[in-house]
Amino acid sequence: MTSFAQPIPSLVICELLGVPYEDRADFQRWATVLLRLGQREEEVYAARDALWEYMRGLIGAKRHRPDEALLSRLVNGDNGTPGGPGSATAAGLTAEELTGVGLLLLVAGHETTANMLSLGTYALLRHPEQSRGVRERPELIDHAVEELLRYLTIVQFGIVRVAREDLEIAGARVRAGETVVGALASANRDPSRFAAPDTLDVTRDPGDQIAFGHGIHQCLGQHLARMEMRTGFPALLRRFPTLRLAVPPDEVPLRHDMLIYGVHRLPVTWDRAVG
């Protein structure tokens, strides 16, 4: 995690937003507290407040020292003037709303992709023939990324809706006003949509996978996440062609205690090149 999966999306989102990369340890620590299940309320509130104040300070700094990054453009618009044309303020966002948008982009922009990079690496190393396909056949990478998103969906319960009328779903009655929670991971292994859904196959075209949502409700950063994975997985496997798990698969600590699925640590080893 700390040597591969976390640095890539953290560096990318910092560059895009204009967030100092040297601050990553702080915002990663606060985000981890917010995403961990079973935290004490005072710890969650402290992490939330720290993140909020951090982002509010960044936005204030962008007003006085504009740059070309996204946060500055949201604050200052196209002409570098606070509240100028094209800015979030000109579009009607309050300072609080702008802070919330910045936090969403920062946390979602690194946490989910970092876990998908580590979890995807774990899946590939458990299936050497699939790993070999990603390493040796560049044309497979688009399908491989979509298949990994389908096979190991990191946001497992990501769709919350309220029924507008009485209805029935797969034999279950839902009354108007009741909450319905969709299990993305279950949908991505639906045998009526995917042949052999419990099998990882990087040659598959899982065009119906919904790891990023569906329809008008889709992840804002999905294209960035895909780009990072399409770059990260092949680069890792080509740089370390003998990469493999250093412990039995069932000894890899999975993140069952987090809102976002992944691994806490991924011990690996490889053969040193001779010559």
C-alpha cells in the first residue's frame, strides 16, 4: 500500500487539485479515521474537523495565491480573480459548499483508487496466468481493469435510493418511502449477466459492470481512476515480472473494517535480476 498503491493516486490528485504533496500523510490519516468502521465518535469528529479546516485553509490560500490547478480555478474562475467568471462562487456555491466539494475531490480522488490498485494487485498475484496476460499483452489492459473492478468491487454498498411508490423487487415488497440499498458487489457477480461470475478473466469484456454506478448517478472520477489503473498495473508487473505474494493468500489482511474494501498490507517478494 505505502510503496505503490497510495503514492500514485495521492500524487495525481495533489497535482490536479493543487494540494501540497507533503501534506499527504495528514489527509490520508484523517480520511482513514473517517472510513474505518467502529471508530469512537470523538475520533471521527476530530478527523472530520481537521480535514474541513485543512481544506478551508487551502481555499483561502488559493484566493491570495492563484495557480493553474483545479481548486484555484474553482475559487478564482478563468481569469484568476476570486469569484470571477467560471468559478464555483460565480455559479452560486457558498464557501461551505466549496469546501465540501474540495474535500470530496481530495478524499475520493485518492482513497478509492489506492485500494483498488492494492486489491487488484492482490487478485492478479493470486492468479498468475491473469497477471501474465496483463504483463505480456498490452491490448488486454482495458478489459483487465474493468474485470478487476467487477471481480473485486471496493464500494460494496454504494447505491441508496428511496422508493417513490410501492413495488416488488425479486419477490421482495418495497413500500413507498422505504430505503433501498443496492449491493454493487452482488450485482457485479450476477450469473444472469456474467458467465462464471466468480472467475477472474482479464480477457472478458465486462461491459455491464457497475462499480462506478449506473446511468446519471456515476462516479465523477471514474475516468481518472481507470487511467491510473491502466498505467499502474502493467508498469508494476513489467518492472517486477517475478512479483508474487510473500505470504499465503489467506494471511493477507483484508479491510473488512472499512467502508471501502481493500487490503491493509500486501506483502510481496520478487527475484533480483542477475547481471
